[in-house]
Amino acid sequence: MNDDWRTLSMNVNYTEPLTSKLSLILNYTLNNDKNQDDKRSFNLADNPLGNVIDTAFSTKMSASVWGNQAGAALNYALKKMTVKIGNNIKLVNMDIGDDYTLQQLNRSFTNWYPSASFNYKFSNYKAINISYNGSSVNPTRNQLMPFRYNNSQLVTYVTNTDLDNSFNNSVNGYFYASKIVTNVYYGANFNYTLTSNPITQSILVSPSGAYTYRFVNMDGYNNNSYYLNTYYSKKIKGVDIQTGVGLNFSGGTSYSPINNEINKLNYNTSAFAVEMHKTKFKSYTVYLLGQVGYTVNKSSLQPDIKNNYLFTTVNPSVDVYFLKKFQLHTDAVYLWQEKTQAFANDFNRTIWNAWIGRNFLKNDQLTVKLSCNDILNQNNGYERTATNTFFSENRYTTIRRFFMIGATWSFTKFNNLKQ
């Protein structure tokens, strides 16, 4: 494998005040991406010396993408309110060449990037923001002309040089408020994204178990995703503990063709979190975050398979300062996920870390520490995933328990300014 990629970009912006409150913003961007993908396979059965490339399972591809983007926006600003609206247009030219198949492809795309935002500041500690962003998404070179490599002789990737753009419509927002005197903080943030004409992977599975993959546009279908996070935090008088609660929701819907049938995947996760924090300057800091949630995955082609599960995470940490210059830190992350119909066993893991250090220099800018990561030696690589074509649970090798001596120099601890 010998891949090479280079990026060149030039950007120009100009702002012209039209009135004391209204401004015109112009921009232009020129960019070029060049990629050389060299992925070789050798048939050692026929050529034991390994000096003959098996072109059926090798890729040597070059790609050059030029983009010319220009746009304009109007910005209207008052003391407490700001409104901005604009649009960018990008002309994209894509040249792709495959040295082994001698296939050449030239495609041009017109991309649109409309945007709008509204921000209102009630005070220094209370504000709301809502924004919209639209964006064309070009098919990638690997979707138009998939790479060939020897991952499995039962897997075939088919080109589709007629792929078109998909388009994302995304709405974002946040609200925050705080009462500094009473240490009360609350707010929320959200996102909703709708993708029209989405590019997805079509799968054909033969009776013998051979897979054929091809990227296609899902004409007439819209994928969507969302998240909503809320929080409320308040200090409890008497015990001087900052406490908080939060509700988190995320999920979406996606579509994909499997054996010429359309599979619809609905996925949703809801979680409730509790947080506690207590600090005494140069004495100790105690922190605890706990979360419990439930994930729902439902596939239209396999409605009887239940892949819903509970999960819990607990994240405590403690810092103790002693003998003026010494600091002891410890933290842990506990994860538990319930078994499902697809995954036969519960998963649980605790990663516990700790270090002891001594501070040096004026204002304790330098810290020398001895640390141990993953004290219980349980750091198994783990990931559970649901996509529009499969459910998977991956376990992989990762760095486990180790000791380390290190030093940290903080540039942010400065002397107090003299009055």
C-alpha cells in the first residue's frame, strides 16, 4: 500500500458595511484535492516470489478534484440580536483514472450551501440561537469507482459512475441561562438533519453467501437524524455540592436496498444523567457522573429480531492535594450493556487510572507525575453498532495496563495582574 494525497486551498473574504447595522459579506474559495491510491495484492499460489501483481484484487487510482466556490451573505446586527442569511455556490470538477482497468471518469457537480441564523442575547448570561445550513454532498471517488482489494473472494464491489449528489438540511439550536450568584445553570441544544436523495450501499446476497455491493442514490427516500440534550445544575447550600441532571435523546431513520427490497432502520437512544461536583481549592476535588439509558433498534426486514438494550455508565474522579506540592489523582469509567437477541452476553468493563505528581516552579506550572493506566487490566476494545444493513459488536486489541513517567507544563498559570 502506497497512498498519497495533497490539498491546496485559497480563500478570500470581503466585508462591506452597508449601514451601521447591515453588512454585506462576500467570499471566494479555490481548492484542489489530489489523491493517489496504490493498493496491491499478490497471488502467492501462482507466483511464490510475490513479484506479480494480481490486478483483479488491486487498485492503482489517481483522482483530482477542483472546486470553485463563491457566495454572499447579509449580516444584520443590533445590540441584542443578530440575523444572518446567505448562500454559496460551488462548481466541482472531478477526474478519476484507474491504471489497471484503464477506466477514466470525468464528472461535474453544482453544489449549493444556503444558510441562515438567528441569535438573541437576553443578557450576558442568557441567550438563544437557531441556525439552518444546507449542503450538497458529492459522491466520493471510492463510491463512484470502488477500490479493489483482497479482503474476501466472496465480496464484489461494483462501480456506479452515475451517482448524483445528496443534500443535507440541518437545523441547530441552543439555549443557555445561568444565575452566577446562586450557581444555577440550565439549557438545551438540539440538531435535526434531513438527507434527501441519500447515497447508500446496495447489497445483493446470493444463495451461496457471496456479497455484491454497489453505492446508489435512494430516490424518493429521506434519511434523518436528531439529538436533543438538556441540563439543569444547581449548588446545594450547606454541603456546597454542585449537582446536575440531564436528559439526552438521539436517533433517526435510514434506508438501504438489500436483495432488491428496501430495509428501514429506526434507531433511538434515551438517557438520564446525574452529575455531582465538589471542590476545595488546593485541597480536593470530587466528581461523579452517572448515566442510564435505553437503545431501540428496529429493522423493517427483520421485525422479529429484538436488538434493544439497557446501558449504564459511571465516571468518578478524585483529586487530593497534600504536602503543598503533591497531587494524587484517580478516575474510572464503568460501562455495562445488556445482551440482546443478536448479542448473547452482557458486556461490562471498568477502566481505572491513577497518578501521583509533584508540582514545581512558580505558580505550580510544571507537574512531574508517575501514572498507571488501566489498573484492573480490563481495557478491551469494544463497540456496538447498528447501521441500515447490519448490527455488529466489535472487540479488538488495544493498549491495556501500563505505567508511565511524564511531565506537564501549563502555560495558563500566570501571576495575578498587579492593580
